[in-house]
Amino acid sequence: MRIVFMGPPGAGKGTQATRLRDDLSIPHLSTGEVLREACRAGAKFGCQTSAYIEAGELVPDETILDIVVERLDQTDCQTGFLFDGFPRTVVQAKELDRLLGERNLAIDLVLELVIEIDELILRLSLRGRSDDTEEVIQERLQQYDVLTRPVIDYYRERNLVETICGEGTPDEIFARIKVAVDKVGK
């Protein structure tokens, strides 16, 4: 199964994608974590992208797509995968469709986690990451509204989106996700 997790920063995509990865035994592809790890490791690629991350801006499409192409060609992705943090723009979504089409694959499900703005800001401020300052949080949320919400509309037009309430305990949220996944998987 090929799944995309969508939702604003702090909605719980990473937490829930990790749980679903374990449940379905497919890889969790988090572009944000890949970029942060490359930066921590001092890789040239990571150093080039750290300025975008620290400012709360999106890394250029070409860079992200290079990461995705490399990752999709690894053998563990042949049985499915979970994208978390990608695609973030309609350009990326269309390019992902093209890349998957070349491999005779397609996205099966888009899980949109929704949550109230006050809860988002609280969650983000409690994470403790150096790039989770109030200014950066506001920039991320603005970037999400402008660039990523249209991606959800793009997938909604293809009847791939299941909206999931991202509030409650992790177990309650995961139960909602499982219902949506099971419905598509049948």
C-alpha cells in the first residue's frame, strides 16, 4: 500500500506514520527527517538545505524529488511505503505521480490529519527542536496554507483523501487511521 500523510506541522503525521509503518510492515519515508539527518551528519547536501529548514521554508522541489527518486528505487519500497512531509506542493505531487507511473505504481490513500491551530502551536512549541521557534512555527503554518493545502485538493479531486481528526490520544487517532486504511485495503 502506498500512503501519503498530509497535515500541518505538529498534526502528528510522524507519530502516526511510524505506528502505521510498523502495522503494515512498509517503509516510512519522512523527507524532513532525511534532511535533518543529512544536516547533523555534515553532508554537503544537508548543509545546503539547513538554511531552508532553520527558516521554516520548504526545500526546493528539485532537491526533494532527487531524494524521493533515490529512495523509491530501493527494494524495500516495492511492497509499499508511507510518505510523511512529501509531497508539499502540487508540482511535487504531479511529479510523484509521474515517477510512480513510470514504475506502474500509484498512491492508494492520502490521510489528512486535521487539528485546531491552538493545539498545533502548543504541540510544536513543546517538541523542543531548535527550529521550533514561534517565528519559524508561524512561517511553517503559512507555507502549509499557501503551498500544501492545494495538494490536498489535488488528491481530493482523485478521491484519494480520507480526513482524520488529529486530536485525542495517539491510540484514538491511530484507530481512526486504521479504519480508513482498512477500507482502502479491502
